[in-house]
Amino acid sequence: MKKFLKSLCAIIVIIIVISLILFVIDYTRVKKDKNPIFYKGFIDYNNLEDEISRIGNMKETIKVVVVKVNSTYLLAMDENNTNELYSISFTNEGNIGFKKGQEILVYFDGIVNATYPGGINKVGKIEIIKEESNIEIPESILTYCYSSKENVKVTVNELTKSSITITIVDTNEIPYKYKNSYSLYKKVKNENYTGVGEKIGKDTENSTAGFTRNRK
């Protein structure tokens, strides 16, 4: 009986020692990450790096109002500073039902690219916290997001020495603002061209074109 108890105690001690060793190994491997994640139960090392990367992105949060939704990112305005606009990349979940006017909470790595709009690229999670915000989006922000010269097509119908007739097609949701004044330019050879072996002002295939303004 005593031998049996001794054997049982030895087995229990071995199990405890092995458990402690496994715990230390698990702790050490997770500890290497700057933002360690402690799991309850068995650790699946096959997906551990992905989990650390995803959850590690959630150092900071920011509340914003959605202004425009694009195919892979959205443009959103800072809830506390309506002059600040951000370009926020989608997570792997993609578009989860984003729409203009929503208030959302963005979990990200705390880095905002110094561009305009400020780029938030490493996003861990996005939550929709309010379907319709009470915060009004300024006209300047709406114009920036919904009005671009890329969506304006200008066609010259008739051009004379003193006038021009054009057609402007604007497909923007908010019409693009442009001036009514215009200038006519005549394409000429560059009179300052000094190519090797050529005379100044000589019109050759190597000459650089220039322009002179005729009317404003």
C-alpha cells in the first residue's frame, strides 16, 4: 500500500512539474510580443501570430462619423474635430453595412499617416455604435468627398481667335466649383531651344513646345 501511495505521489509530482514547464513555455512565447495575449486553456500556435497581429492593432480607438464609403475604405470625420478627415481601411470583415452619417468606433494601432485625409491603415476592428449621428457634416468636408475635377468632362465644341464654345458634363454628387474666366493659348516652338547643332528657335523634332497666352 505504501509503495502504491509513493508511486501515486511521484506521478502527481511529475504531472505538476510538466504543467509548470508548459505554462512557462506558453508564457515565454506570448511574452515576446509587445502586446502579449494570455489565453485561457490550450494555445493554438498555428493561429497565434495572426491573433497577436490582429488584437495587437487595437491599442487606440477613435470615434468618427462616416462621410463616404468606398470599395475598400471609408472616409470619416473626427467626432471631436469636424475639420479632421480620415481615410480608414476596412478590416478582413470588409463592409459590414457602413453608410453615410453613422457613428463608428475604430480600433487601430495608433498610427495616422501624415496625409490628408489622415490614413489609418492597420485597423483591428470597427464597430457601428450609432446609425444616425447628431453631428452635422460641414459643407467643406462633403465637397471634398463628393466633388472632384476627375468627374468633370470638358469638350471643346468651337474655337475661334476670340471665343470658345464648350460643353461641361459634371457627374459629381456635389457640383464641382470652377471659374467662368478662361484663357486661350497658342502652341508654339520654343524660341529658346539651344539643341546641339541647331540654331536657336529652329523648329525640329527635338524642339520643346511652349505656349503663349492670347486672351483671358
